[in-house]
Amino acid sequence: MKRKILAFLGAVLLLSGCATEIDYSKVTVETEETEDVVDNKEIEQETVIIPELMSEDLYSPSKPVVAEEEYSEIYQPEFNTDAQSYTDGLSGFNGSGFICLGNKAYATLEIKVPSSQHYNIGVRLCSAGTAVALITGGEKEIDSPEGDYKTIDGTVQGAVYSEESTEFSYVYLNGIYLSKGENKLTLQALSGTAYIDEVSVENAPTVTKLAYEISNSCVNKNANDTTKAIKKYLSDIYGNRVLTGQYCSTGTTTEINAIYMDTGRYSALRCGDLGIFTEYYNGADKNNEDELQAAISWRKKGGLISYSWYWYAPVSDNSHYSSAITDFDLSDALCDSSIAVLSPTSLEAYQQTGRVSSEAVRLIADMDVIAEKLKLLEAQDVTVLFRPLPEAGNGWYWWGKSSENYLWLYKFIFERFTDYHQLSNIIWVWDGEGYDFYPGDDYVDIVGMDLYTRSDISGNSRMLDAISYTIKSKAVALTECGRLPNPDYIVRDNAYWLWFALWKGDYIINSDGSISYERVTPEELEYAYNNELFITLDELPDFSRY
């Protein structure tokens, strides 16, 4: 269902993803024989979960080599790379000049660090607005994953971003692990033109132990006993172990079952999207009630449930979540927060008198639809890790055009669901991915971040960003990812995400429902799902007794 419009990140560093839409509802696989399974019968992946006792973890994360040592150095790329040096057109540069990287061009620095530890890497640059990828290691030039430009076969650690400016300033990527001695650092412009003056490398801590000291209380004042128990459990494991999570094709557990067939373990967390139930969503899975049943069934098996809300704008023409497609303007729907507790009848009266706009009424109508679906889950004692309006700070979606308007909408949803619908089964997950979009600690239980990259990294620099948004410490989850995290790197970088959630479809399975090894090897999948660091379904407690 999800399609993301990527303006500049291309294939070197994918920060969001898309999955080919395949109907998995009829996909079947052969499974191990159990007492409940008839010989030689195929088992439908979306309905059958094989009962099992707790499995034994086969692997432990490797012990990291981290030797803290003071270090700070400035590298001048006009000296340390083979890129051409410039002095004309810009002022305020340090050293003897600066280098210029056009779209997709790159330059490689040779840097030497005294110990294997974490470093903050700063890039002093100016541009007309660009992103610059930082790639460590690598020996040769290769095609990008899509084959449309050349890059280096190293590890893409992330990207730094520069707004339009004619003045040089530093932007940083923090917590990057470098091995002692010589290291290659490649800078590659992913869009536009980047003028780079210097690069700083300084030792720095990664995620601190203090970040994992969080409250076990819920911001939802209506939270029921199951929701409170789950929140307490999440607080108890945070900083010690990581929940396995998997997005599933609508109405199925196809992806989770495929993982089981290869590893003998099920994901602890089943993830989906409630946007399919809103009025103007137009996908083939619109209003598929099997989705709610799949969630209920998964919870009855002892699993946890997470739902995002990718919202097709409440407008009949060009409805979509992408701001590049829909012309819906959230500012037309703004109204006083007291409106959040009005009934549909009162809202209609308010609209007739001009006190609220038709856009606001349609917006609230969609909220009520989602609330009713959550009530159905509530009636079955299903707690939902609820993630509305994802990735607002990236600017890709209509709800992220303005941080001020986004904050109004997020808080309005919170108040309508809490004060009007009085939902008791929600744990609030905020995934705004930008300081200006953070609504405040009173509205957030868990901070989410998304990471789509083909490189094998822990994502600790993204976690450091997420931690900086809050005043009180909040748990941080990897709410979407395009690659299965490596337990060794999570331990090395102290990046204990509360959970990870791998995207669905062709990010993990083929069209026949079997595991796709395009982004993960059989050994990596086996190592992760049978690792003592990661929590699988069979390891979850009975929350009625927790």
C-alpha cells in the first residue's frame, strides 16, 4: 500500500520504502506437523500459528571493542581529497578553499583515529539545499542499487542535510563507530550541489545508559489494566532487549509465518496500518475487516499489536497521503481544540453556523472511523501501540507541511480519542522525526524513528536524534526499517531500540510467500531471530498476570 515520494535520497540512503503490492491472502506453505494439523495439508499463512513452547536462544551478540580515547581533528578536503579546490564565489571558508560536489558526485577522505570507538563527524558546508551521504570504508566504485549513478561499496552511515544558504555552517552525524587506524570517509551529494569547507572528527559517546531510565506510566489517562501491564513490560525490557516486529500484508500474517518457516520463531509484534478504513482511501484492501481479525487472533496468541495511520486526505479529488499528490490543505481545517469533544450532531450544527469548516468535519469523521476500529479491538482486550501521522518532519505527507498545523492535528487526535471516545487500549507512539514536530511529553509514550538503508548499521545516530526531542526520557522504537538489524551492532553502539519493525511485502518475502534474500541472508535471519538479544513471540509474558 505504501508508496513514498523520494525527492533526493535515491538509492544510496533510503529513508523510507515501498513494497510491491501482492495479494498474499491465498499464499500457503507446508509446515511442521503438530497435533492440530492434518497430514499433507497445506496451512494458510494468514490464519495458522503453530503452538510452541519457549524456544532456546542459540546465539549471543558478540562483545564489542570500544576503547574511549580523546580525539579531535579537522580535515581540509581541498588537501585530503583529489577534488578540485575553489576560492571564488563564496566567502567565510577556512583553510585555503573548499570543494564542490555536484549531484551524485563524491570525494573520499583518508582519516586516522587513535582507537576503536564512536565519533561525531561534522561537515561544514553550504548549498542550495542538499543531502550529503557519509560512507565509511569501501574499496571500489559500484553502481547504486537502482543502477542510475556510481557510489562506493562502503557502509552508508547516514546523511547530513543543509538548508539553502550562502554561509558555511556545520551539520553533524553522531555516534559513528570507527575502527582504530586508517579509515576511509566518502562524502557523496545525493541532490543538488554541496560546497564543503572542512570535516571534523571528534570522539563522543553513543547512547548513554541514562537514556534507558524511563517511566512505566501511560500518558493515556483511560489506560486499562492490560495496557498498563504492557507499558510496564516495555519499560522493564527497554535498554536490555529488543522486541522483534514485522509489518504484515493486510489481513494476513504471511510475512511473520515466512520468518517462522526459516527460523522456527515468530515475531513478537505484528504491525499494520489503519488508514485502509478511512473514507477516501482507495486501495484494493479498503475496509478489509480481516485486518482487525488478524490483529485479534495475534493478540490471542500472546503477541503484541502496532498500528500506524497513513491517512489519505479527507478530500474527494486527488486524495492521498503524499503532499506531492493531494492538494488538501490542513490549515483549512484548523479549529479550537474544544471542538474535539463534540458529537457528530453538534459538529453538524457548528458547521451550519460557520463555526467549523467542512474540511474540519471531514477530518473529524475520519478520526471517528479509526476510533471505532480501535474500540472493536478494545472490546477484545487488544492494546494497540498507535502511531498516527508518521514521519511528519520529512515533509513528504500532507500532515507535515507545517509543524504548527501538525501539532494542532496530533493533539486534536489525542484529545478526541482520549476525552471523547475515551479509548483505554492505546499506547501513543509519536514518529514526527523532527524537533519542531514534537507535541510534548504529555502526549507521547514512545518516540518512533524510521530507517531505510541497505547498509548494516544499528541506527544509533537516529536514536540519538530521537532522544534529544524529549524532556523526560521516553523509550525509542525503530518503528519502520528496511533491513533486519544486526544484534552485534546494537550492542556495540548501545542502540537498544524498544522494538524494530521490518517493512512488509518484498522487503522480506517473495510473491509466493517465501523469504526473499535480497535484503537479508539466511544466516542473518537465523542469527537475529535465535539471538538472546531479540524477543520473539514465545518469550512474551502473560500480560494478564504481569
